[in-house]
Amino acid sequence: MASYFEILCGVVVLLLALYYYCYSSYDFWKKRGVPGPKPLPFFGNTKDIMLIRMSMAHFVQDIYETYRHEPMVGLFMSRKPVLFLKDLDLIKDILIRDFSKFADRGFNVHEKTEPLSPNLFNLESERWRPLRPKLSPIFTSGKLKDMFPLMLECSAHLENYLDKVAKGVPVEIRDLTAKFTTDVIGTCAFGIEMNAIAEEDSEFRRMGKKIFAADTENVLRLKVKQYSPKFYDLLGYILPDRRIAPFFTKVVTDTIKYRKQHDLSRPDFINMLMELQKHPEKIDNIELTNSFLTAQAFVFFAAGFETSSSAMSNALYELAQNHEIQNKLRAEIKEYYDKSDGELKYEDIKDMEYLDKVFKETLRKYPAGPIIMRKATSDYTFESVKVTIPKLMVVWIPLFALHWDANIYPNPDKFDPERFSEEAVAARHPMAYLPFGDGPRNCIGARFAVTQTKLGLIKILRNHKVDVCEKTEIPYEFDPGAFLLAPKNGIYLKISKI
């Protein structure tokens, strides 16, 4: 039998090994002279995020304000060092000037566990570079103009639906706007009538809810993905995604098969994917499998319906509290309808100046995500501060905190569209407003998102007014478990016919 001394030595060795594991990387930022909060064993600096006690938006804002006069802050996600970048010129270096050294977003692709994860948003730079220019043409102004009649058709369904719900009772606005954007994405991306507005049990709407729901499975998957990506890869052998991937894979493959059999062509995203599949030699380093093509269609659907519906609902939330702004916007909408004899044109949406200000202020106050991420593809030195970071280092750009910085946007809690007058915009640093990111890896679907969001707002506000009601939660509280910024208990407003 082992002596007590041997057992004691074994325990000491084990404790030393555990201590080394917990603390060995925690001098990373100290060696580089980068300030930051003291990390906790295992949790690093993100305990409240890991345990879902705090939203990412509030965490980012707290770090930003605590280290207000620092250009950068050193953080740890568990044991992994992360650079929190605050200086606007350094942010411009990352996103634009030295983009080639930060071409990765920093998200991991888990093809076994999540077959739809190798999409344009997540892809590493080797596959992203050849794919992006092949997908970009579907989002040009010309293509959007071609799609606009399809969007108008969906917006007509929205108007009809509004007359049914405009009864002066609380309406969950996020659900209403998500039905509209689901229908728009369905017809413009897949060429499918999704009927999310007309049918309460629309299958696509149910799937959309599952993608971003802050339910137990989604939250656990997100946390494991963030803090233990290698373990998450292993889950693919026992717990692959059986809810979302099979559904979208079947939809895309069936649609492609049907179009090939009937020699059909439409100016939509599926058609572009089919063209890519016909000419695989035009894309290097990528195997254009049905699963890979589905992943691209999936991210268009997921990002397109959720971010736009959130922008619409957040705008309506603010307009319900600011009737002067709402009335001014409605007057502009009426003016353009009168000019065009009641037939809204694509150019009208682009020309509505006050609508554009309202839209931009909404994304200033409620950006889709709290941070923008980039990952270094090589060692990199910030010359102005003489700090060097190694290859694979993840950089966080605190989008939410920048948009709420009182030195950039005085009284940031106030909803003020005039922050986006030409004079005000010209006076600000261009990196102080980044709702769609910036540089070569900005949001590919920004034009599409802007168009469908503005069209939805026009159709809702033209003949209806929105008001707060007994179920409206003020102030707005972020859901700490949500992947994107979202209200904890939804947005309830009252809609009335004018």
C-alpha cells in the first residue's frame, strides 16, 4: 500500500498541476503591458457571461467604461487571451488598413456537429476569399431592384395582416416583423412562398424561432462552442444538429432538384448557388457539396430574417415612445406615396431621408450584435502602442459600447435621428458607427437588410400608429442568453388603424 507521504505527494502534484493549468496563461497581457481586469481561475474575466448572469452588451459596456482612457484592454475567456480594442484608429487598422492580417472572423466551423456552420459568415479566410465575390452580385442595387416587386408582394400581405391585429390590444411586435422578413427572405432567397404571415403554423417560421431561441439546448451549445470548441467538435459524433440542418438541407436540395428537372430559373439566391455548382472550377479550395451550398442559403435566411425583424421591432419600440418622430416619419412616407400616385418604387425607399435617419439611429442604439470579432492570421504589431499579438489571437471590437459612448453620442439613451444629419456624420470618426461592420468582410447583405427593413416600417406606419401599452417593458432589458441582442421578454405594443 502507498504510504501517507506518497499519497500526500500525489495530491500536492495534482494541485500544482491544477494551479499551473488555471494560471499559466494569465500573465499574457501583463508581459505585454496591456491593462485589464484580474482573471478568475477557469472563468477568466467572463464568469457572468458564462453563467448567463449578464448580457454580452452590458459586459462590453462595463469593460469599455472601466478602461475609458486605454486604447486596448487584455481579457481572458476562460484561459484564452482576447484583445478588447477601443481606439478608433486601431479599429480602422484591423478592419480596413491591415485587413489582410485579420481576414478571419474568429468563429470556429464545426462541420460534424453543425453541418450548416461552414457558411460565408463563419468561414476561414482560405474559403471565404474565393466565395465572397461569387455571392456578392446577388446583393447589388440592380438585383435588389429586380427583387423589389417580390418584396412589395410580401409587404401587401403584411398590410392585410395589420388590419387584423390593429385592435388596440397588445401585439408581440418581434413576432409580427419576423413573419414579414421570413416571407421576404423565402421568396427572394429560396423562391418559396413561406406563408409565415398567413399561416400561424408556418414551418419556416417555426424553424426561424428555433435558430435564435434562447432555449436550453441553444444556450448550452453556444457556451460549449465558445469555451470548449474541440469538445464541441466531438459532440458531432453523438449530438449533431438534428433540428435545423436536416430541414434546410432538404429544402435546398429539393428546390435545386425541381428547378433542374423543369429547367426553371429565377433571379434569386438559389439560382446563384446552382450556377456555382455548374462551374466548380471557378472556386478554388472549395468542394461545392449540397451541404456546403445549403449552409450559404441558411445563413442568408437566418441572418436576413432575424436582424431585419429586430431592427424593425426596435424602431417601432422607440417610435411608440416618441410620437413626434413617428408623426414626422409618417408625413414623409405620405409625401412619397403622393408623389408616386400610391405606387412605391425602389428609388423612393432610398430617397426617404428621415426614414434613413430613423433606421440608422435604431441600429446605433440597438446594433444586431454587441461585438465585432476578428482573428489575426499572422503575428501583428500595433505600432502606435508597441504591442505585439500572436497569430490566431482573437480581437473584440466593442460595437455596442462605441454606439453608446456619451463622448461620441451625447445622451446616448435618447432616440435622436438627427444624430445622422450630414453635418453630424461628417463630424464623427467613421469607426464610431459600425452596425454592418466595415472593410472587405463587412455584412454582404447590408443593402438587402436595409431595403426590407425600411419597406416593412413604411407599410406598418403608413396607415397605422404604434403606442406603448400595459405590456411594454420600459426600460429595454437585454436577454443574457441570446446570441444576438434581443429583449428579454419580447416587445409588446398597441397598433391602431389611422
